[in-house]
Amino acid sequence: MDRLKNKIAIVTGSTSGIGIGIARLFAAEGAKVVICGRRKEKGQAVVDRIVQEGGEASYHFMDITDLQSIEQLFADTAEKYGRIDVLVNNAANVALKDGRIDELTVEMWDKIFESDMRGTFYATKCALPYLQKNENGGSIVNIGSMASCGGDLSSTAYACAKAGVDLLTQATALQYGKQNIRCNCVRPGLIVTPENEAYVPQAVKDIFTSNIMVNRYGCPEDIGHMCVYLASDESTYVSGQIVNVDGGLNSHIPTVAQFREMNSRTW
């Protein structure tokens, strides 16, 4: 279990949900993982769990909307470990729910873009000078969303911000690829975590499972396994890619679930 042996990895937003799943798998594969977020107690709990599992991790405060705290995260990590090899841009304010265009205020729009788009951009900007110092470059993994795959009935600002993350991924990969810096994006489908499970109605789970190609919805480790691959040397020929980890949800025509209910293959 040493696919990330001795790599120094920062996983933003790793005090809960998908971020924890990514961080634990990184540590299990030998990375030294920096857990970061706003909640120190939760962050330290993640560190303690990783250490109990035989891994190495430390906590650093970071607020994705505070540019100075992002800068400090990278400076302190480089000072502590001597370098930075991997950045996973996972932090986003998913608690900010938005709606249709006519329901959105400019303030709501700006808040969501501040955390979900600007934060990802600035963390990438801060990481680049450290990755450029490495002989073998490094890997940036952005966490996008299936919301950016097409129009929906709500979550307009969130979807637009995540679509921006898709394009930022490709721009980063192109602009810095010749310096051995890779950048890819993982789009999660429905991921049920310990934090959100109580808030995901069964009706919503049923809608998703009727459209997913496999027999379950996702868990944080599903995203973590893809991130391990993209952070490892196994994927040195993979860059600029936007990978859906959604059980095949976005890989078929939208009427499949309804035809299945009719026991029909087509009209």
C-alpha cells in the first residue's frame, strides 16, 4: 500500500465527508496528508484516526474564502515537510443552496463563486510555485460535480461554479503540463456520507438508484480511490481529464429509468 509513498499531499476541506475519505486513502497509500478546514476539533479527529490506522497526517486551519489562510497553508506545509507534491481541491461551501435564476440574488451568486470557484483557483495559484520546484512536478486534483454536466431545475450558481472548475482544470493542465504538473477533475455523483445521510430523503436515493448503472449510490471512498490514482505516478500520462465517478449516471439517455419501469427497451 505505497502508491503515494512519501508524497506530501494537501486535501482541502478534509474535516468532513468526501475529504475524509480522500485523506484516509491517501494516508493508507503512504502519503503524508495535511488535513485542512475551519473546524480544528473535527480536523484533529481525522488526524487521530489516520494515525491510529498507521498513517501520517497533520491539521492546518484553512478557510476557503480567506485568501491569506490559503497562502499560509502552503507556506507552512512547505516549511514543515520541505515540499508539496499533491493538491486536492475539495473544499467548497455545499451548505449554500441556491435556486433558479430568478430566485438568485447577486450576493448569493457571489458567495457560491467565492467558495467553490475562487477558492479552487487561488489554492491552485498558491500550489504552483511549490510544484514547479519539484523535479517530477506534481498533481492537482479538483473535485467538481455532476451538476456541471447539464442544466437542472435549481442549484444554478453551484452548477456554474463547478463548470468553471472543469475549465480551470483544463487550463491548468495545458499551461503547466510541460513542467510535469498534471491537473485532473473528478466529478462525484450522489455520494452519501455520514454527515449528509440523514438529510438525503429515500425518494431522492430511489431516483438516483433507478438511473445509476450499478446497484448502489456512492460513498467517499469511491472518490478517494480515483483521487489516489490521479495523485500517483500510475497516472503520469493522464492530464486535463474530467472524470465522472457517478455509477454511470451521466452515461446514458435520460429516459432509461422510465422504460425500465415499463419493462420495455424502447418506445
